[in-house]
Amino acid sequence: MAELTVIGKGKAKPGCEAALERELRTNVRATHLEEGCLHYSLHRSLEDPSLFITIERWASKEVLDQHFATPRLQNLLKQAADLLVSSPVITVFEQLRVGQSPKDNF
């Protein structure tokens, strides 16, 4: 399997928005140092400031599995129970190439 795209989505509990953002920012910086991490960015909704997503790109399923197994990420997922209204939604995608345009490649 080729490179993977991962979308993570979570909604902060009322009053936990700043704490969640802080934890997510720390995770992004650390994840950038992981082997196989091609892209990892954090986004907040303009319409609902308690809603966050991460957009990730990984070199392979193996390195993505290693990322999920890191103590840092396991700790973040445990903390999420206190900061999120429900479990985060994490979806893994494979990219379907449409053509040769650079805009086709994330």
C-alpha cells in the first residue's frame, strides 16, 4: 500500500478548547519529527471554535501504526476522554490519483 492520508476530528468539551488546542499543538510538533511523517497539520473550524481536525500524510501503513503506538499519542488519546465531548473520529484514506497535475498530489 502506498502513502496514506489520515483525518482526525474532535470536538472539545465546553471550556476545554484552549487545553485541547495546547495538547494538539504539542503533538503536532513532536509528530513532525517522526520517521515517515510527510505532513501533519492542525486546523480549527471558523464556525465552531471547539471543533479541531488534523490532516496527516504518512509514508506507509507501517509508520502510521508506529505513530499510533507511541507513548505520546497513547497518552494524548487517554487525555482526550477528559477534553472531548466524544471519542475522536480518525479515518485513514488512500489517495486516488486522477492525473498528472501537481494539484492532484497532497
